[in-house]
Amino acid sequence: MRGALASAVAAGVFVLSYAVQRLWSAASGEVPYEQVIATEHIPFFWRCSLAAAHALLAAVLCRLVRESAVEPVLRKLPAVLAVVVGASALAMVWVP
Amino acid sequence: MSGTLFALLERVHGHLALLGLAVLLHPVITLRTRRGLSWRMQLSADLGALLLLVPFALGAWIYPTYRRDVKPSLWVEHHDAALLFETKEHLAAMAVALAVGGALALRSGGKQPAARQVAWTLLLLGWLCGAGAGVIGLQVAAAAHPGF
């Protein structure tokens, strides 16, 4: 059961981390397009890598959760995931 | 990367992703309509996640070429399509993470109803994000097409 929790939380954290990073870069002003294509810097790769690192960290932390606490958390997780993913996906449509 | 190889990989990328979405629909439906977890559900969830992961990796491989050779003209001639492409990339990354997470959650705790519910939620959300990316991908491909 801890494995299921770790997988689910990791997926949710990946999505949230990706969306927050994109919104952050949009708010703080990403490198201008003309400069981006002139360099090897590809924000998409960095974003995915950092989100994967966050997801991995979340999965490791989930392994520390007490076995008795796993099922109650799993029961609440679908609603949380729906909100997190729904909001993140809408944000990504709003801020390409 | 040559233009021919790029076009080939871009088409394989799109077709594999479509196949992945079709396969992923099986666990999304059967996890809702049947009790318990069969090996077929697990297999289709694993296969669906893999068939989204592989085209994502292919897309990542051709992405630098796209940025260098396709994006500049797309940006100038079809600005909306270039922005839509970015949205497609965001949704695709999310879809892959959710599908892989769903398949792993099903494999780890598929015998427990709570874990199955979480896995179903992840697979459904992954499928929705993937379908959104697919529809946008079609729009972008239509705009990026050289035409006649």
C-alpha cells in the first residue's frame, strides 16, 4: 500500500511542480524567445527534470508514512489529485 | 538531424501516443466497471503507460530540432499554433507522469480498493491530459503542415 501511495503522490507532485515552475517563470519573465533559440538552454527539459526530482523526493518521503495511516490518506487522495491536476492543467492552458 | 528523420520520428511519436491513449482507455473503463483487478487490467495499464512514455522520450529527442528548425517559422507564420504547441508539451508531460504513477499504484496496491480508486483517478486524469495534448497536437500539425 505504501508503494501505491508513493506512486500517486509522486505523480501529483510532478504535475504540481511542473505547473508551479512554469507559472513562476512566466511571472518572473522567462528568457526572451530570440535568446532562447540562440542557446542550448531548453526550459522544458529543466522543468521536467526538476519536477521528476521533486516527485522522487515525495515518493521517498511517502515510504516513511506509518502503514496504518496509508489507507485513510489513499481514500482522500483522489479528490486532492483531481483538484491539483485540474487546476494545473487549466493553468497550463491559460499560460502556454 | 535530417528533415526526413525528423518527420519520421514526429509521425511515430504521434501515432504511438495515440495508441497509448487507446490502450489506456481499457483500464480506465474496466477499473470502474469490474470488481477486483485482473492481469489484463494491469497489463493494459502498464502497456498504456509505456506507450505514452516512449513517444514522450521520442518527442524529447526531436524537441531541440523542433526549436531550431520548425519553431521560428511557426512562431512567425502561425503564432497561435506555436503557443498551442507549448500547451501540448505541458499537458503531455503531465499525462505521462499521471499514467506512469497510475500504473505503478495499480501494480503496488491493486488488490486494495482504496489503492485501485487512486490508480483509476491517476489513469483517468492522465488520459484526459493526454487526449487534450493529442487534440492540440493535431491542430499544431495541421498549422505546421507546408500545404499545397
